[in-house]
Amino acid sequence: MSLPDLALPLVKKLPPEAAHTATIKGLKLGIGLPNIPPSRWNTPVKLPQSGLQLWNPVGLAAGFDKNADVHVPMARFGFGFLECGTVTPKPQPGNPKPRLFRLTDDQGVINRMGFNNHGLDYFARRLRRAPPPLTCPVGANVGANKLSEDFIADYEAGIAAVYPVCSYITINISSPNTPGLRGLQDKAALEALLGRCGEARSRAQSAHEANLGGDQDGWKPVFLKVAPDLQDQEIGDIIDTVRSAGSWLSGLIISNTTLDRPATLSSAERDQAGGLSGAPLMEKSTEVLKAFASELIGEFDLIGCGGISSGQDAYRKIRAGAHAVQLYSALVYHGASLVARINAELADCLKADGFNSVEAAVGADLKSPA
């Protein structure tokens, strides 16, 4: 067990945001990092559309490492890929505190952070200074400033800034904590967003190759992160729109936090405003994943996010159509050693059902898997 796990009971006694800040500071100082090489947890996965080669299918979701401060130490806990952010063009403080709440009885978290981050310049510098080679792919999750007059322009700026320094990019239009942001999931707005972001990606690739002296460098995959709070018509509209966007969009991350409050919640903080994540999100996010996968599997890479706290949870996402998964909130309750445990349990699940790889199990629960 690593030192961060041994310190978990003490960290939990701190207010949630203070605990997160202390964790980031400790990781930056290198306190208690495991000595076991990440290769111990390898179950390599190659995403079919983007070509991303993951060390294993279990990734760290955006929100933990907002400023790309600790992606290097976090890779040592056995993640197959990491996602930093969400980052916005300008630094912003986020929403007033308190804005992060543990739902301990429900193994959940509610946050209304509001994209608090140091801005693109700081973020890109942190990624640029990372010592090569990185142990696993590192993605950049980009968003829009709360007071921006043109949300789409912020995404264009984000793509341009992070393109040379990350393995992939996620366009986050699904946070519930920036007013109006989820409106970009509406069909007309999404068409405009994807049109302009596709052009921004082409410009970023050209600039990147020019900086390399004309050498060819592979295109960086781009993902779209959507909300779980979507009706059937909205899901259908998003499917139609991403299909018509062109081949530059590699996949979707399904999903972000939810505004719903299941009747089963029993924690004292259950009525706090913000997005709910953790175990209470597992069922809803998996059903939305399945709805997208039933149409898009074989056309896009799908990453399942929301509620994962065990290898069995990760396996459910994969059988529902995910090519890989992400987690964050479960670390609050189970510590960083959870990553190795999920990978081990997932391997057992695959073996028990006769699958010789993660890829073989993708979409196994769909009626007509592609």
C-alpha cells in the first residue's frame, strides 16, 4: 500500500477541497509514490479509430489534475492513460466556496467547481516540461471561460494551445457548472462547434508540423465529452451531428456529472447544487453509454466514465460498448491503489467469460454489436 493510501483516513478528515489541494501538493513533492513500475498493470489496448495505444483501459478522468501539475507522478499508480484539465483560455477562480461535497454514505461526490484553473499558458507549459518519455498517453480537456462572449472561440484557442503538447484532446461541453455550456450539445450549436473546432484542429496540425521543420507528425485524436442528462431525441441529434462532422472527430467520452438526484441518496449533502459523480452515477451513465454505443460502435472510440469503483464496474462499461474507461471520484474513497485492483479484477472478469482481450469484450451486451 502506498503512502497516499495510508494517509487516506487523515485526508478524509479535511474539507473536500482542502484534501484535494493537499493531495496535489504531496504528489508534486513526490511524497509516497509507488516504486512498482506501471508495466505491472499492463493490459494494452489500442483504440480502433484514434489509434491511441493505452497501457491499459483504465484512465484518470479530467477534474483531478486541472492544471497538468501531477500527470507524471499519477502515471506511476498504474493508469493506462491520463486526462488533465478542464483548462480554459484565461485563468479563472471558479465558483464560490464551498463547492465540493462528499456524499460518504452514497460513495458519491457533488461539485460545482466552475472550471477553476490557471489558464492555457500555465497548462501548456506544464505539459511541455514533462520529462520524456511519458509512460502513458496524456490528454488535455479544454473548456470555455464562464464570462466568454464566444464559447466556441475558447475551444478553438484551447485546441491551438494544447495540440503540440498532449496525446489527445477532449472538448468538454457537458459540465453543468458553467451557465449555458451544455447548450452547445443542442444540434445547431453542436454543428457550429464541431465545424469550427475541426478547422482549428487542421490549423493546429499545420502549425505543429511547421514547428517540426516540415516533418510529418500524426494527427492528435479529438474526443467530445457529453452529459448523462440527455433525452432520446438529444442523443439522436448528437449521433447525427458527430457522424456528419467528418473523420477528424475520433470519439466520445460518456459521460460527465449529472444534475439528477436519485431517490436512493441518503447523505446529508445530497441536495447541494452541482454535478453528481461517483457510485450513484454508474447506472445512468452506463445506460447513456449503451444508447450511444448501439449506434456508434465501430464508427467512434467510446470511453465510459461515471461511477466506476471496481473491475466489475469497468467490465460493465466495456460490455456496454466502451473501448476504455475513466474514473476519478472513487479515488476519494478507495485511494490510488484502486487502479491496480480494478485492472486485476477486470482481467479476471474477461478470463471468466472467455475473452482473451479487452477489445473482444467491447459491446458484448449490445443486441447487434458491430
